[in-house]
Amino acid sequence: MKADNNPMNAPQQQMPKASALAFCVGFYFAVRVVMTVFLVRILGTEPQVGAETVLALNVLLLGFISLSMLGNSSGEPDFMLKLANIRWVLIFLGFSGCSLLWSATASPVVSAAYWCGTASDVAMMILLLRNDSATVAADSLMKGFVWGCCCIAIVAWIMPAQYDMRLGDEDYLNANTIGNLCAFGVFFSQYLMRSGKGRWGLAIFFLAVTLVRSLSKTAIVAFLISEGYLIIQDRVMSRRTKMYLTIGVTVVVLVFWGLFEAYYNFYTTYGNQSETLTGRTAIWAYVVDAALARPWIGNGLDSMWKVVPVFGTFEARHAENEVLEQFYSYGVAGLIMLCGLYGGLYLKVRKLSEGPLRMIFVGVLIFVIVRGFAEAEPFDLLLPLWANVLLISLVTRADAAGQGVRLATLPSGPVCHAGFKSITEDAVSQAR
């Protein structure tokens, strides 16, 4: 009996460790954006100290996860997150790192450090999601991320507003970052609710209101479109709930209507022309011309900041459009990788059976694609590489669970039982 009990006890001992560690990682992924603000505005350090601190914490956290995972593998190996499933993530990461060899970056050392930070994020996700209790780890990571987003939202409300009435700090924690975090916090909360992992209605409301108050235009528009899709397509949600949500959105808009008008007047009168949607056309035109000069492999990672000319008084950090950013940085190869990442994830989502979870995944992609028309990231994607790994793991597991349910519904009988056993063994062997 003791020999039989030991294998069963091993996973039970790992699950709390994986849960607590993943929760901390998710919380850290959300709150690290405020690190530079705290060090610069409160402690008076140089801005580079904030970036160095975040990178050091990334390395320490990755090392701790690696050590904690040693010797914890028990039972059958987890095949839901094979490297083949995340090949586009690894290709993008590898190509962006190699592009430092020809990049026109202002500081190759600094750019390499930022790349190492992105790579460590991906490594942490792979380590957390390839062990026995990966499902628990994924749920815990999202819970930690939501709690971290709520903390950032509280900080944003406490901080003095920017000169243009938006939340955050103009230099180190802008409104777009706050809005993006709040949106992903809402999506993760909705996934947890639909999966029966607690009640997150209050967190969804608080993060959604903070997103609206941030006055991040692209994030608000993308969020409204994606959530509108979820509300319309969700056949599980009752009409009464949909009506209450519509009334709630209307009330929030009316409450902030005066702020919207004031911000619109400021935006059209005193706003930096290069930061407006129409003013971005100058940045886009320059990026297209510069990208066509090196169309195949691009200009390399982080090749815009302090390299391209200043647009009026605005210094572009990225191309203000995700497609153009990838084309400028990595050329045609970047466009192929972008299609592979988002297209591959969408194809995996399409395999899922119709239901709320599938719609949430589609909603995330809609949010990222719409936001990508006027936003980009210099080192990563708008759907970060670590989030790609997380969603791929969740979609793969949801698809496997759905296939298991469909197989289990075969008619009973000796022949069917034999067929069910054969199909199950074939499916498992193929998945491995």
C-alpha cells in the first residue's frame, strides 16, 4: 500500500508549489511596469537603473524556477506543450536575437539586454507549463496577473494625471501600457470565470473602468470591439445579462463624458501632431521607405529609438503599427513570422468546439489585431511572446479535452469499446 501511495502523493505535493510559483510569476509580469516609475520618481535614480532592475529580477526568477523544477517531473511526461507547438515563438525569438548582428541600434548592449528579458519571459513560461501540474500553473499565473493588474490600476488612480488628463506617467508608465494591462486582465478574468475558477466580476468592472479612464484611444477602441464580439456571439449568456452589460457600459460612458470632451478638445488643439492618428502617417511613410531599403531581413531589433529622425518634437520608439514595425525591423521575414504567430494561434483556436472559451481566445486576437493598427512594441509583439506560449498551452489542452469528450460519447458495445480504445491509443501516441 505504501508503494502505491507514493506516486499519487508526488503530484499532490507539486501542485501547491507550481500554483504559488506561477501566481508570483503572473503577478510580477503585471507589476514590473511600475518598477522604473518607483525608482525614478520616488528614489530619484537614473532611468536605466529601472531597466537593469527588471532584467536582474527576470534572471533571478528564471533561475529560481529552473531550480524548483529540478527533480519534480513524475509520471508520464507532459506532451501538451511540445516545442513544435511553439515553433513560431522560438523562430521569432531566435531571428530577433540574430538581427542584433546587423541592427542599426543606438546601443547594441542595451538592445541585447532587452532581448534577454523577452527570452527569459518565454523560458519561464515553458518551464512552468511543461511540468505535471501545468493546468494548475496556467490558472494560477492568470490569477496572479489579474491581481497584479488591479494593483497597477490602483497605482494609476493614485498617481497625478498627465498634462493631457490621461492616467500614468508620460515617460515611464504611459496610458497605453495601463490600458493594455487592464484589457488583458479582463480577458484573463473572463477565462477564469468561464472555467469555473472563481468569481472575478468585481475585478473585471474595476479594470474595465480603469481602461476607460486611462484615455488610451487604441486600447479602448480595440477593447470595445473585442468585447462587443464576445457579447454578441456568446449564446450561453442570457439576454438579461447582456442588457445589464449594455446599460453598465452606457452609464460608464455618461459618467466620463465630460472628461472625454475635455480630452478631445485638448487632443485636437494642443496635442503633438505626430502622436495623433492622422499625424502617424508621417511616421508610417518614413518606416515604409526605410523598410523597402532593406526588404528581406530588415533593419534589426530596436533600430528606431534614437536612430530615426525626430518627427517634430516626437521621438518614435516604434513604427506605431505592428505590421510596419515587423516589416521595418525584420523585413519580409518579419511579416512571415507575424503571420505564423497570429495565424497559427488562430488555426488552433478554430479547432476548438463552439463555446465561451473559444470566443475569449478569438476576442484576445481581435483586441491585438485592432490595436496593432496604431500601436506596436519595439522588442516584442502586442500579444507578448510569453502570452503566446500561455494561450497555445490553454488552447491545446482545451482541444485535447474536447476530443476526449467526443470520443467518450461513442455508442456502447463490445465493438465500440474496442474501437474507442484503439482511437484513444492512436490519439495519445500521435500527441506524444
